[in-house]
Amino acid sequence: MEYSALYGPALAFLRRNIGKDVLVVAMERQAADHIVRELVGSHAGIHRYSLRQLIAALAAPVLTVREQRPITSLAAAALAAQVIAKTDASYYRPVANTPGFPAALVETLTGLRLEKEVPPSPDLLALAQAYSTALGENNFADAADQCEAAIALTVSRDAHPLLGLPTLLIDIRSENACEERFLELLAARAEGIETIFAETRPTERIPQPACCLARQTDRAHRAGSGKTKNCDPVRKTPLGRIHLASESPHTAK
């Protein structure tokens, strides 16, 4: 179905549950808002969230108990810059001081943490361990910590206003293993769950490792060696599964 055709099934779900508290989750909050606005009558009790907003909301009470606070993108990049300066990671030395490298490192490490994967190279492993330690020392929670906290609340059977409700998932795509597990547990807690998809949805979960770190580092090594030959994506990139790392600098987007 086209995305506009999601309105019919979504509104039917809402009408069946009039008078109840319900949870509506979309990849973007605006998508849920647009659909709910088409419903004639009161919108009281319709809780609308993006997937990541829902994870953050459910993680909040757990993070409070743990005395952690969500880290912002700016703070994460600053923390990563400190980690880079203190960690001996010779493979990344050519790009360690380039603009954007700390943010690229954060994206890569967060992707690995969300997938529960071990960094495939010694240098990246050293950076990952140092970054994880720095998060803990500063009581920061990144996206992986928040997802794990949301999972912890969901499996605890503790009461929460957003759990145990009739739940509508609108074109939801889990982008990593942690989100996939969270959605499974959310469905298990729901009073009833309905999932609707647009025709353009992917056929399988899309992994989200950060390609930018692999490309940025690969370019620097090629420039230093004077070689233009494409590198082996398994041996030469921080994340072996990143196929974009085998592109030339001119074709990588």
C-alpha cells in the first residue's frame, strides 16, 4: 500500500479502541500526529511517540535509579575527542585530528553497541572500551544504554502508563538488534498489537553501522600511501561489514 493508505487501517484501530488509552508509535512522531488528526472526536488517551521517543520515555525511570542522564550528540562528540586524545590507536592517527572524526567515531561505536557486536580491530576495540568507560565515569547514557534501560523496564513487569496498552505500530522498522528486542518485548506486554506497513518498507532489518568512519580513515590511509586501489573491507576497515568502505573516495556518498 502507499503511505497514504495507512490512514484507513490506523483510523480503524483507533475507532475500535475509543474510550481506551492507546499507544501509537511511528518512526517519526509527525507521522503519528498526522494520522491521529484525521480521527473525528476526542483524541484523549492517544499516546503518540516516535520509536526513539518511546524508548527514551521508558528508559527514563531506569536511568534515574541508575543516576544516569542521556548524552547529547554534542557532548558525545566532545567525550569522544577526549578519548581519542588519550588512547593509543595508531591506525586512526592520520585522521584523529580531522573535523568530524569524533562524531564519526561516536556513530560507529554506538552502532556496534546497539548491535551488541565486538569491534573487529584492536584499535577500534581500545577506543570502544575507553569510550564506554568515559560514559560510565560521567554517568552518561547513550542510545544503547537507553535502549537497554527501556528493555529492562519492559521485562521487569513494573507498571508504566505506556505499557500494557492496545498498541499500533505504523511502518516501524527496527534498525538494530537492541530495537528489535525492545519491539518484541513491547508487543508481549501490549493488550493487543497491530502493525501496518507502507509498501516501501524494507524486507529485512537494516543494520546501521557508521560508514563515515570507515570511509574517512580509508581515504587518509590511501592518501598517505599514494595508492588508489580499493582496500579490502575486512582487513582495512574498522567495520568489516561496511561495503561502502570498498568504494573509491569519489563514489562514496
